[in-house]
Amino acid sequence: MSNILTRMDIPRAMVTNITAVHQPTTAIRWATVFLFVALTAATSQISLPLPFTPVPMTIQPMIVLLSGAVLGSRLGASCQFLYLAIGIAGLPAFAASPLLVPGLGRLLGPTAGYLMSYPIAALVVGILVERGFNQYFLTRFISMGVGLCLIFTGGVTWLILSPWTQMSFGTALGFGFYPFVLVDLIKLGFAAAILPVLTRMIGNSSVRH
């Protein structure tokens, strides 16, 4: 935007003032980071247990993908690392389980693969958005779809390799992918639809185009 205004012979000081309006302050950016950390933690507590799988249904992946899309790659990944850190510290950030102790015990439960893939998913979604994959509904859906694939890959891989589950590939898909994919795609569509609203709310976000 600043290049366009400069070519229009608008004084550089005025260009700086105009573009600054469209960029959030550092305080706003980090406030948004902590907001997404809180949302990621809160949505872990709102879950629907399914009787045939140890993996509950939550809206948490949608929040994770939005964190990368709104905050960008660096802050999006930082947000999810911070979420994991507070969960490991024992705060109620991970889904409650009567069988797993708070902290690292819950991180290493059946959902560990999903949780540990959150920073990677947020990072990749942020990179795609920074490269222009936020201009249209379809490109936003695709960018967050890539992140969702990473989350599912991490989750299914853990169900296969974890010493507590040790599932076959087909069984892991049946427990950790098939029951969730349709609902998650619907949530993905909702996230892609509201992303422009969220980025405008914080001054066009920290995402660089």
C-alpha cells in the first residue's frame, strides 16, 4: 500500500501515518496471541466424547487453524507452543480425562499427536496466508485444509506408534480420522468464511502480504 501512495506523490510522512492505521501495534498482536491461547485452551474443555474412540470431538482444530491464519506463521506457531507449555505446566489447557494426570500425562495421552501438530499446522497455515492464500474463500479453505491434514496426520500417526494404543493403520483411521473429517470440513468452511472479519477486527492482523 505504501508503494502505491508514494507513486501518487503523497509525502512519505503522510504515507507512514496512513499505513500505520492499517497495522496493529505490538501490544494488539500479542493480546491477540494470548486470546488465541485462551481460546485453544477453552475449546479443549468443550468436547463430545465418542463411545467408540478415545479421541473426543472438539472445535479446537478450527481455533488452531484460525490462529495461524490471523496471526501469521511466526506468532501463530508461537501461540500454539505457548498453549502446549501451559498445558504441560499443569494448567487446564488439555481435555479433561479421569484416567490421565494433568500436565505431561494428558499431553501424552491418545490425543498427543493432534496436540503436538498444532504449532506446525499454525505455522504452515500462516505461511500460506502470508503468500496470498487469504484472498478468496476457496484459497482460505485450501490453506486451512492443509493445516487440518497435518493435524490429522499427527493424530493418526500417534495412534499407530503410541505404546498405549499401538493401532494398525486402518484402525487408527477408524478411530482418529473417519469420525471427524466431515464435521471438521464443515468447521473449516466456517473458519474460511469468518477469517476476513477477524483480520479486520485487529487491524488487518500481523499477516504480511
